[in-house]
Amino acid sequence: MSRFQTIGILGKVGDPGRVGPTLVRLVRHLEARGRAVLCDATSADLLGLPAASAVSAEALGKRCDLAVVVGGDGTLLGAARGLAGFDVPLVGINLGRLGFLADVSPDQIEGCLDAILDGAYAEEARCMLSARVEPDQLAAPATGPLLALNDVVIHKWNTARMIEFETLIDGVFVNAQRSDGIIIATPTGSTAYALSGGGPLLHPSLDVILLVSICPHTMSNRPLVVPGNSRIEIRVCGFDQGHVHITCDGQTNLSPEPHARVLVHKTGRPVRLLHPEGHDHYAILRAKLGWGGHQQPQPEGGEPHPTRPQC
């Protein structure tokens, strides 16, 4: 018997015209396979179910064997944070744009889910970050932690000026800089905001953390990759401390008090992502980033390589 008997459904907010029909199709198929289905508030509303039938993220984490996320990468990021700590694997049905994380096409729902339910899938462990703010005054409580699957960003807001801050790693001073902020990213987040900031692409299996400055005021500043067990500390200096925000995955925000320290480290439990069997990370990069291929010499009468575009 498949280990996935109770399935949680989490839907994207704000796109009922596309999400609703996909949810209907998904739930019908899962119920036809004899699976118990639990829905979050958004999915229950789009399916026309009573509000009382909706299940919280905590309850989904405790009761589900598998969570299916209908939306885009942003929806999956929110689901990953909400289910963090419950060890529930996630599958993403992509209704968004890029789809680095949610990689099941809507027209492949039945085939992909059947394979996953029957045990034919590829599983990845993706690390998450935890961000905590410690105030300057010892009597004040710390804030957080906030979780992030992509990145923790310390950045300016409501000002045209740069901010000044110091970076320490494992208690050792690294540098002081003036910039628009800094992106602290997981390998998963290396294809997100960090990529637009000039950071490298990191394979998701790497146990590292990436630091990328945002518009630094020096030509010598470069992205920095550190071990995954590093503890990163950011201290905002100068007169711009009131113009600093902390944003996790572009979705959750926090405004630290002046002279506070931002502490970032990897969490103890990764996110489990399930993909269709034959999942190819490099094929996703080629498709999503518009990379081309090189034509390979073929023997006479031979067939082109199936995964390489031909010139």
C-alpha cells in the first residue's frame, strides 16, 4: 500500500479562474484513487466547501502524508514555511511563471500524481534558513525566528540612501559595506533574488549559504559562499537603522529596532520536495533561463540526443 494515504491541498490566493478548475480536477483524481483529501482555507473556498472543513497549516502538517501545492513557486515557498518541522513532502503543480520548485504541469496532473502515489518519484532535501533579531538591550526579547526557503534579505526601505552594515560569520568579522542591503540565500534561492544580484547558481544538493550584496558601493565586493553550518550576523550601523527591513522569501517582513543584530543560520530540518521520476535540474535551468544547447556530432543515420536542442 502507498504510504501517501492522506493528501493535503494548498491553493494559490488571488487567481480563482486558474486555480479553481485545477483544484477540482486534482481532488476528483485523488478521491478516485481512494485518498483522503484535506484542504487549506483557500482551496476549500475555491472548491465551494464549508469554511469549517478547512484545515490549518499545523493540522495539515500533523495529519497529512503528502502536500500538493497548486500555484507557483511563491505558493510553494509559503507552504514550505507553514509546514516546516512536520517532515511532510511537497509536490508543486505549476500555475505560475518560472516553476523552479513547482514543476508539475497542470496537463500532467493525473500521470505524475499516479506515479508519485505508486512510489515512482525523485526526492530532494532543500535546506531552510532561520532569521532572528536580537535587540541591543538585553532586557528586550528577541524577535523571530522567521523561516525562509529561498532567502533572508536585509535591505533599505523608504529612503534613497544606502545603508551601512557589518557582516560577521561564526563571530569573525568579514567586512563593513555600504549598499542597498544583502541577500543571504540557500542553494534553492540562488535562482531567485540572488541571481539578479549577480550571484552564482548553486546546485540544490550543496550544503552552503550564499551572501550577495545589493548594489554595493565598491567594485571589489563579490558574492561569498560559506559552509552550510555557518552562523551569520548582520549589524546595521550609522544613521539609517530606522530604514532597514528584513524580508524572508519576499513574503514575510520584519522591522528591527535600532542597534539590533540579525542572526541567520540553517534550520535543523530540510524541506522534502518530490518530483516526477527522471527529474533533471539542468533541464529546468535550460528551460527557465533560456539556455541554448550545442549540436553534437551524430553518426550517420543516428537520432539526435533527446535532451539536447539541435541548432
